[in-house]
Amino acid sequence: MKKTAFFLSASLLLATGLFAQRSIVVSNILDIERKAEIVEVKTCALKADFKSKSYILKNEKGQEVAYQVISADKNKQVLIFQANVAANGTSTYTLAEGKPATVKPLTFAGFIPERKDDFAWENDMAAYRMYGPALANENPSNGVDFWAKRTSDLVVKQRYNDELKNGITYHVDHGNGLDFYKVAHTLGCGGIAPFSGDKLWVGNHFDNYQVLENGPLRSVFSLTYNSVKVDNEVYEQTITITVDAGSLLNKAEVKYTGKGKNMTSLATGIFLHNVKDNLKFDLENGTVAYAENAVSDAGVPSGRNYVGVFAPQKNVTGSKEIDSHALLLSKYKAGKTFTYYFGGGWSKWHFTTDEAWFNAVKDFSRAQNNPLKVKVK
């Protein structure tokens, strides 16, 4: 009778559509540990209804794990969370119905009109900005500015507020980092531009923006540049940037549209600030990494500043140093989407030596080429 009752209960659970616990197995084929790396699971594979129900995700120790659901479209909806997986190992996470704890935001992206139309973003590793229309008369570029952090807390809004309303400059470290990076009319910290006629065609400010996702574990936005000049031709550029919690580098998906014929090569690069320091090209892994002294506007030494770029090797055709830039060159055809990764780091937050940064950039490229495998049981 007891066995019969059990089977009746199980059948009733299936018939009423109640959610059974799901196991998410994450596997790592590399010989390096993967820490706090974002993984994606289609919610249709989980057979979970995040619109009308709530769920709790836990790791193997029974500790709750923060997650974010991306996209309102049920057919494209994905669950993302940060996984920790040992070298050549697996980790199992479980999803069950319940009320999850509030998630601490670790990413942000937003338009800052009060600071001359900056668009700024960050994760728990670093912060960045790109320049908007209000700077048109100041010869801005489409390069990337880097803000050093030494806290996992979000700092962008606070820094702008302190600078603009309280007179507390973000060019001085008040305990959580500072802006010591110089961009000028360059690619800065990993920008991108067409490369034609042995010339780097650095662009100007963006014209439009769109925020697609905004935290807590992933933020996504697009910037549009209406007039990108290459020789005597003009193109439109859209760059969609994804910033993930815990990620060393930002993901950039770039598309140029136009009818010209000079758009055949793109350069992703690093501004060397006129004095080349510790530069490392690694074409085998599709990376260029750079280390230099960080000095504040007041002339105060502020440790070491790091920049890294990764482009898929299948597209990389070579490297070049020109106009105080270190560049990775990649073949390109107008109308196609080109994906690469860029970002910065600091010796006072996670990376105590140049070699630690170079190794981190190399490991990042290996991880992108060998993504964590996810299986739902």
C-alpha cells in the first residue's frame, strides 16, 4: 500500500505540473580553475516559469547562489549565474522553488548627461566610460576610458555625484580607486577602429545609446556612431558591450554598415601613452596586454595600470605598433559582426604584478575558446 501511495503521489506531482528540483552540472575541460565565471542556461531547458514563480539556486555546499534572468522572451530567456569549477572538474548547482535572497548589484551601465553625455559602466573589477555628443567641440575619440577600482561595490554614480555636486574629484583616490587614465584622441583602454592605408582611423563621440540589460550580474548596452570615416568613405558603427560580474574583460560586438570598399581590416588596441612600458603580444592566443605606471593628475604615483585585449585567433592577421598604439589587426567585411574583448586592471586590486595580469589575460582567452559546458538533469 505504501509503494502504491508513493507512485500515486509522484503521478499527481507530474499531472499538476509542480516543479521538481533541477540539477545544473557545469564542467571545465581546462587545467585552470574557473572562478566566478558567468554561465548561461536556457530557462526552457529548466522548465521553469520565472514570470509567475520564484526559485532558489544553491551550490554543492547548500549555499545560495545569486542569479539573473535575461530577456522577457520566453523562447530566448536564459538564467545566468557565477560558477566556480575546479581545473578539469565539475560543479553541480540545484534549482528549486522558493524565495531567493536579494542580489547585490555587481554591474551597472548608464548615460550620464550631467557629465557632458558620458556613457559609463562597471563591474566588480573596474569601471569605464566612452564619450558622447556634448564633447563634440573637445576632439573626443571613440576610445575607452578606464577607472581603477579597489572594491567590488558599484562606484560610478557615487564618483560622478561627488565630482559634480560636492567638488570631490575622482582623479584622487578617496579609498575605492580613482581615474588616472588618459585617453585624448586615441583608442584608450581597448577601443576599436578601422585600419586602412597603414592608418588607424580613430573615431569621434557616439551619437546614440541604448541600454539593453542593467544588472545585477550582467549589463548590456549599445552605442551608435553615425559617421565613421575611412579614407574618403563614411560608415555607421554600432558597438554592443556586455559587462559581466567577475569578468576580467568586456565583450564587444561591433558592426559597420556602408557601401564603401575600404573597410577590410579592424584594429583593436591599446594607447601606450607615448612611452612604451611592458608590452606583450601573444598572437597564438589572440591577445595583447600592457602594463605601465599609473600616475594621478596631481602627479602622485598610483601603482601599475593594466590593459588587455583579446580577439578570436581565426580573425587576427597580425600585430602592429603605430601612433603610440599597440594593435591587433583582424580581417573584416562591412555588414558583419566582429566580436572582441577588452578591459583594464590595477596593481592595487587583484593583480599585484605585471606577470599576474599577463597570465590573467592569457587565461581569459583560453576560457573564451573553451567555454564551460552546462547540462541540466
